[in-house]
Amino acid sequence: MTADPIEVPQAAVPGRRTPSFTAESMPPALGRAHLTSVWAELVVEEGSVEFADEASRSVTVTAGRRVAIPPDVSHHVEPAQDAVFHVQFYS
């Protein structure tokens, strides 16, 4: 992945953050289509994670990269076995 054409608005303020997950420790709901009511970012710390929204985007996010998740957009993730990642929420 190079640049994400969708970006978290500049006025958004970082809020809650999930713990770091692996393929084994992530909540099963993240692997199924779900929504968030606020802006969020998938942040990949190690390995890679496939991010797909149900509208049109599917990207492989690698370590050190992030992808913006708009509110009310159905999406899911598929982490590689070596992945470590978290989700940063914004208000």
C-alpha cells in the first residue's frame, strides 16, 4: 500500500485505542463485516493485514502503515500469521 486516498479529518482528535492484536488474539468480530460510528485507523505494527471495506477498497497494509476507516462503512480485516496491529479511534 502506498497512500490511502481516504484520510482521517485533520480536526479529528485521537481517542480510545484497542490493545495490539495478532491473528490469534483478535476478536472474531474484526474478521467479519462490521461498522464503527466514528473515524478510525487500522495501524499495522508488524507483518501485514488485509483490509477490505464492503464498498470498494481492498488493500494490504504492511508494518508501519495505516489505513483510514470512515464511520458507517462496513469493513473487515484478515491478518497474516505474523501480523500485530491495533485500531485507533477518533472523535
